[in-house]
Amino acid sequence: MRKALTIGLLLLCISLPGAARQLPFASERVARIAAAVGWKAPGDLGHGRDSDHFPFVCQGKSYPVIVECRNGFVDHIGLDIFGKELKEGNRLACDFVERYLLETLLDRCAADPGYGFKPTGVSLFGNWEEVVEKGHEGLLFSCSCAEGAGARMELAYDVDLPVFTISFPTTLKVLTGKDKDELENAFLRDLSASGEAKERPVPGNLKRVGQNLYVSENGYWEIEPAQNSAWFTKRGNAYQPLCAASHPAESVITLLTGYVWDKDYSVKASFHQYGYKKRETTIPLSRLLDHCFDEGCTPYAGIESNKNGTVVATLFLVNQQLGYCHTFRFTINASLLDKRDGVFLAKAYLYTPLNHPHR
């Protein structure tokens, strides 16, 4: 059955004469679900529209399904529950719930009882079908997370009367439905599509540590040299991030924790991927950091060595809630710090579980 399904999916991705190219799937899971529900992609998906809606009939009852494409890939399929506005700020959790409930229907309707997709560790309480029937309008939901204890989401139309509750693990694989290789490919794809850099505000906890030198200290991660700190100088009434060859260690930590102002630096990064693959790309440092911050990562940078005009630093971008970090080992020519321009070299390792940080 798996062989037949794979052939079918390959056929879905072949362009028909005179038709728009079928968008590829972002993960095998999304492709399998799309095939199981019999979804046929409209020709203009990804070419002027980014979503598709269609009914899926299970045991004589029709359920609304949504398919969404992002950055040129079919990235999500699930029951249409939340709508675009409700998903803002909670997309991972909302996508998971929509996909999980569609998988629940597939378990119920599949001719082959061994055709289940669903992850373990998920609990449902209440009548989720009522939410599907009533739709987005007036829907309220809350989602809470406790470190190590997963997430709990309540959906209701009356704040005091939840219709149903779902509890689920907050691992990245469960939430996204992607394996490590698919996560890495999506990271690089989304990174290239990231927008303009965002300037970070000056921290409010600055303390003076030298002549015209101020520091914001926001803790360490696991080992003391990896710190979330930034140094600033003062010009008139304004603070500027420190970026000077006279203070190479402090300047590099400041840059890597996100204070990239004025001219930007670029990073020539070698991404070491699952399956011993390697991909190289050059991207503005600010865009790389903003993309990781948007994922919910906190930066911690440490200096490995600072000699002969070269700074070697490690940056951990840590997502405690989802249990992973991205690790970048930078090699930086200190003379670039005075120029406020140039290219940093880096080796990168993505989505490392927090219990096995790459050192």
C-alpha cells in the first residue's frame, strides 16, 4: 500500500501540459493526509492564492477541510476550525489541532484499520465536532504551556463553558508533523523568504561597567560563557550597541544576541544537515537572528577564543518551550568590527534536542 501511495504522490507533483506546476508538499505527513482525503490541488494554488477549502465526507457527514501553502510548498492540511486571524501568534498549536482532528476522522473512516497517523500522548475531552459545525465566528480559545508538561487548549463560544479541551505534547515533531530533515529544509526555505530586519529596543536594565560602557545582562545558558548580554556606548542621550575592534569579545556577543544596527553583517553559513548533508548559504546576520527570534528562540553567545585578530564564538538559539536549539559556531575577523560591514563564517546545526546540545 505504501508503494502505491508513493507512486500516487509522485504523480500529484508532475505538471500537466498547459497547467500550472503542482506545488510540492512540505512533509510526507501532509502528502499522505492529502492523498487519504482525496484532495486535488487547484491550478492557481500558490499562484495568486495561498489556501484551498473543500469538503471531506466521512460516514455520510461533510467536514470542512483547509489546505495552506507557505513559501511555495503545501505546508498544512486539517479541519478548518480557527481561521487566519485566530491563528495569529499560535499557528503551530492551531495547525496541530486542525491536522490531528482530521487524522481522527481518517482513523474513523479509513477502510484499512492500520492506516492511522495520529501521535501518542494526546487527550480529547468534550465535543470537538460541535466546534467544526459552528465554525470560526465567535470562537474563543486559550492555550497554556508548562515546561515538560505539554500544552492544553480550550475551545469555547462562551468564556465560562468550554466546548472541548485538547492536551498534547509540545515537541516540534508532534506540532509540525515534520521529521528532522523536513524541519531543516523548511528552516532554510523560510529563512530565504524572511522580510526586513527589525531593530531591537535598547534594554531597560543597563548598568555602567566602564568609561562610556554599559551592559545589559540577562542570564546564562547551561555553561557560564554562553550568555544573553549586550554592551552599549552612549552618544549624547542615545545608546548605541558596542561594535569595535577594541572590545572584540563584548562586540561579538552584542551582535550575536541581536543588536545589529547601522550597517549589517552577512553570514556565510555551512548548514550541517540530517543524513550527513551540507548546504551553504549567505544571508544577512540580522535576518538570520530575526528568523530564529520569530521561532521563539532566545540567544546565548559565548567566546571560545580571541587571539591573533580572530574571534571564535558559539551562538545557541534556544527554544525551551519546544525543546531544541540551533547552534552556530562563528569565525570572525575582529577588524570587521570597526568597519561595521563584512562577512562572518559559521558552521550551523539546526534543531538539536536540548539534552544533546552540539558543542
